[in-house]
Amino acid sequence: MSKKFYIGTVAALALFSTATLAQDEKKPQQVLFTNCNIFDGKADKLANGKNVLVEDNLIKTIGDKTLNANDGATVVECGGRTLMPGLIDMHSHLGLQMPGIAAVENALWEEIAANTVIAAERWLMDGFTTVRDAGGMSGKGVKKLVDRGDLPGPRIYPSGAILSQTSGHADTRTLSARNPLLSGVMDSNIERLDIAHAVDGRDSILAAVRRNLKQGASQIKIMGGGGVATEYDPWHSTGYTIDETRAAVEAAKDYGTYVMSHLNQPVSIQRALEAGVISIEHGFAIDEETIQMLDDKGAYLSTQLTGTSEELFKLPSLTSENRRKLGIARDDMKNYFPLVKKYKPKQVFAIDAVLTTHAQADQQRAHEIWLFGHHFGNLEFLKAATSTAGELLAKTGDLNPYPLGPIGIIEQGAYADLLIVDDNPLEDLSILGANKLWYDAPPRKGVEGIKLIMKDGVIYKNTLK
């Protein structure tokens, strides 16, 4: 080896070693929150005068005194405001923010994608740092771009295509459209784009669930009974048989995750619980025997309370058939609130803003917060939208797309999804945007009472300065 080559090699190795050492010694990014009154996601009162140190995307330390932070750490002075977990919407449809089924059926893929991107940012700017998408988007599209930091939006737990029986709540095909299981031809845009599929029988359900899981679903959404917003599923109807429901549960369980099901009637809910469904979506017509069964099995109730509001009749996309069904449904809801207050099942906060414009979805989020607080109290809302929701998100097991720590709680090791809000949300939910008005509420973007929004250790909004 020549002397010249030897010296050059040594120099190159020295530079490499120095660069590697500098990289190894690079300090993690830190944000220190000081003088905060903390709602941790569970407690019935605030912990006052606390400091919280965030390192990269996790909460590292919570203390009473100044915490040891790296030189150059960002310091955020709460000034006695409330630091709390980011909100969680456990029943969203980010990909279906369009005014009616016909609009979705006639939309090109890029229009749906663009609307999904708009919706994701608006949810985040309302303080929702996590959503469980209840059907209509896979885990490998917008979610990937959000997780990568290319788009602003909440964490997304996707369900993939909504699975419904023929003539069920997600069978949106017109009467003239062919059934691909019978004809081999797919006429529906909604089916072509994997937003929803009508599948019947054990074999078809197994294939559909496994396809959703392959595409990135973290849990599975099925339609177990009739609803209001569609045409061909009677409100009183029960959807999948117990064997079909078990097929979905078994396929999901084989991947370590669970099934959530759209349900309203007692017989439908009982069938789903017996089959192993752990997340009951809606449940408006629940009776005492059924809510006792739900409580005994430790299942979760995920109800959007706007379904009980008279304002729902103002929804522009309602057809005459939808209005007729809504009138029948309202009569069936009379026992819902008394039974939930009596048995106190595990509740998660759910908005279910679907087939609306973006402005209408903004209004619905605000009204839904007000309704939950009005009927069950501010603490119950806050737990349903933070810690209890995080508990159910963790049921995705090894499919959890965010496995490093818990979500919806302020504790050491939890994800740094945080809000700073004016005043005390245990006493006043209007600081989170709660509004008694729905469609008559004025248009808005964001929530004034939310001063700072952090998701995954990144600050997306800060109006404290």
C-alpha cells in the first residue's frame, strides 16, 4: 500500500468515525411544558402546577419542579392553563365527507382523496389527534402520508372497506346495479374503490376481512343491522347471521384484533356480543337485558348522540325514506339515556360525521361534544374521548399502528398527543368547541379555546405567543 493511499484512507476513516460519533451524540428533541394544570385523561380534578417533559414523540417525565431538559429544548409556558390529552374520535369517516351517497358514487378517486385530506386537517385543528376510521379508507393511502409527516392530520386507525350483507346498511348499490358475487361485474363506484362491500356467507366474509387486513386495517367494521341513512335496510332488521358474524370475529382474532359493528336493535346487539364483537356502534334501541349483557362482557358502547337530536331532521342529504325511518328510530331511542346512566358501560366518544360537507362536519363535532357533556357530564365526555378510547384502541394488539406507548392519557411513556386549553374543561367544554347549536352554528375553522395542539411530539398549532 502506498503512503499516499494509506494517509487518505486513515483520514477518511477518521472523518467517518467523527461523523458517526456526532450522530450518536445527537441529543433527542425535547419540549418542556411548564406551570400546567393537568387533566390526565382519568382524574376528576386537575393536578395543578405541573411540568411535563416531552422527548421526541413520547412523554418522558412529569414533575412538580423544573425538569432536566437538554440545552436547546423548546420551553412552552402553560401559564396556568390546562394541559390535556388530544381528543379521540372513535367513529369517523374521513373518506366520506361528501354530501350524500350519490355524490360518493359519482366521484372520481382524486376527489374523494382530496376531501379525505381536507377532513384530516380539520379534525386535527379541532383538537382530535387520533381517529378510529369506521370504514371507507385503507391503511395504505392518506394514513401513510399523515404518518410520514407529509400531510397534517390525526393518527388513523383504519377499518378498510365497510362490510355489509346484501341489502344491508352499507349496500349502497342502486336497484339496477348488479351484484358482483352473482354476476362477476362490479357496477358500484363505492365497491370499486374499496369503500364498502356487500358480502354474504362465511367464505365471502373471511375473504373480505382478510383483504382489509392485508390493506392495512387495524380493526374490522361490519354492519350488523339496519340504519337510517340508507334506503334498502329496514330500521328493525338484523344483519349478519351469528355464523357470519363469528366468521368476521374469527378472522380478525386470528390477526390479533377485533370487530366493531353497526347495531341498534337488542336482538342484533345480543347476537354480535355472543359472536365476540367488542365495540357496539350506536345501540340506540338497546334494552335492559342487552345492556346488562354488554356490561357483563366488558364490551364498549360507541354512540354518536347526534342521532338523538331533533336537529338531525335538518341534514340536507336525508331522503323522504330516511326521514320516515328516522321518525321510527326516534321512538325506539326512549330508553337509551336512562339505561346508559343506570349501567354506566364503558363508553367511547364517537362523532360519525358522514355524507356531509366539511363545514357541516365542523358543526357536528362541536354539537356532539356538547351533547355528550349535557347528557353524561363533562368528566364522562373527557374520559370517553381520551383514556377509555385509548384503552379500546389498544385492543388492536400486534396490528396497533402506534405501538410505542398508550394514547389518550398523560403519563410517562405515553404518546405526546397534547392540547393546551383555556380554563378547565371539567367545568366548561366550550373551550373544546362544544356548541348547543348544530346546523345553525356559525361557520368556523378550528377552536379558539384550544391554544396549542401537539401530535406525536410535533406542534401543529400554537397561539400562546
